[in-house]
Amino acid sequence: MEFLLDYGLFLAKIATVVVAIVAILVIAKAVGSKQGGAKGELEVTDLSQAYKQNIEQLEHHLHDEAFIKARDKAEKKAEKEKTKAREKEIKQADKANELDSKREPHLFVLDFNGSIDAKEVASLREEITSVLSVAREGDEVLVRLESGGGMVHAYGLASSQLDRIKAAGLPLTIAVDKVAASGGYMMACIADKIVSAPFAIVGSIGVIAQLPNFNKVLKKYDIEYEQLTAGEYKRTLTMFGENTDKARDKFKQELEETHGLFKDFIRARRPELDLDSVATGEHWFGTTAHEKGLVDEINTSDDLIVAACKEKTVLNVRYVQKKKITDKLAGVAGDAAENVFLRLIQRGQKPIV
């Protein structure tokens, strides 16, 4: 018995130390956030140029020296003629806007790999703002989307960011290589065209909320839990109090209302979709999703980009937040702690799509 007591005290000390370390790191992260971290910057990668370089590198292994020399000579000649034509356009252009409108079309590629709270929307909004400031007629946007969904309000904001692209009149394609479910599909349905890989997970048009309840455990050890609210439905279900049928009914009602808004959102953007058959919370692989009308084409983002490289300049645009080493160390522990709270508390009070 004494051994168990000592062992229990030892575990308690370890837990206390771990909690203290996490608390310190979380506080450090919060202080760093208030002080303001290093500004982010835009990173632009020319995917069409990288595509051409890969081809040239492989051709060096496939062809003899005579072929390579002839090819390089032909390319230099074509590039020289293109440069002369461009210089002529510049001289003849009356206005800078007229010259800019004649540039070759671009495909802007954005990446969104969404977490449960869709914090990646902070970078997405910067990327979209930058693209819209330079985009011209003939340009398009491709978003490589990966997300299993998350908080309703967070993914609502992410969807609104994509709506900005549509409002600007730019064709928007969303490619799903792995998963666009629930909140992820909420974003995808904004697109003019949704492209899915054959085995990508698509759908899950539903709403869920869950939380543990420790009320019976507290009662067993004669621990009282008090919760004071103003407003009948300020808090419905709780982790530590005794939940009532009335509270459950109210919470279920809120979930149904959220589901209704979710369906209306999709209906407005994909009116041809039979929502009664797909808004059941189920998900499907890409090929089945295509049959049901959830996606428009079976393909991968790689094939879309390769095809675009042959006729457009393809640019991958990423907004990267620069962080100090101390911020990274604090951020790891802080994010871990935040994720725990998000799962245990926010899932219980904020619906997840």
C-alpha cells in the first residue's frame, strides 16, 4: 500500500512538472503574439520553369549531344524572337495598362491544408489579396485543397476568401488529391470546377459535436461542480455538470440549424446537386463522388498543372510567416495545448463541419 502511495505521489509530481512546462511555453507564445512576430513574406515559385528544366534534364539522358545542341539552338532562337516581339510591344504600347493586359495568361496555384480551426486562412487571405492585385483577364486560380473539416465559423471564413476570387471574375478550380470533407467540401463547392483524385475522400455534408461528461465521476468522489449563467441557453451541454434532456434537445436543434445552413450554402453554389441523397453525413471516394455530382472531373492536381505549363505561366504562391527559434519552440507546445482544448471543449460547444 505504501508503495502505491509513493508511486502515486511520484506520478503527481511528474504531471505537475509537465503541466508547469506547458503553461510556461503557452504563456511565452501568448506574450510573443502580443508583441508581434516577424512579418511574413510571399514566396513565388515558377512551376512552368521547373517543368521545363525537368524535361531538359531528362533529355540529356535520352538523346545524343547533336540533338541537345540542335534543341538548345532552336530554343535560343525562339526566345530571341519572343524577346524582340515583346520589346516591340513595349515601344508601341500607349499605356502601361495596355501593355500589361497583353501579357501571357497565368495560372496561380495556392495550397490550403486545413486544420480543425482553419488557422491556415491567415495565409490564404494574404495569398488571395496578392493574386487579385496582379491578375488580369485570361488568368486562372487553382487551389490544391486538403481538409477533413473543422469549426463552422472558421471554414465559413475560408470559404468567403475563395468567394473573393469568384467575385473578381477569375476562373477558380479546386483540386482534391486526398480529402475535402465537411468544411473542406464547403470550401470546394465555391469553385467553378472541382477536380478529385479517384480515391480522394469527398462529402461528409453533416454537422457533429461531442464532448465527454465527468459528472458521475465527480459524484462518486463527492465533488461538487457549480456553473452560473445568465440566459437560459448560455450553456447547454457541459463536461462536468449534469446534462438534462432539455439541454440536449436545444443543442440538437442548434446542430440541425447549422446543417440546414450548410445545405443551403451548397445548394446555392451547386444547384444541380441532389442534396437529399448526399447531405447525409456520408463520404465517398472520388469516382463515386463524381457519379453523384459532388465533383466535376476525376484527375489529379499534377495533371492539371502539367497541362497548364504547356500554355501558361504557372506560379505557386505561398505566404510564409517568418518565426524566430523561440517562437517555434513555444509554438509547438502552445499548439499542442490549444489542440487539446479545441478537442475537449470547443467541440462540445461549437459545431464541427
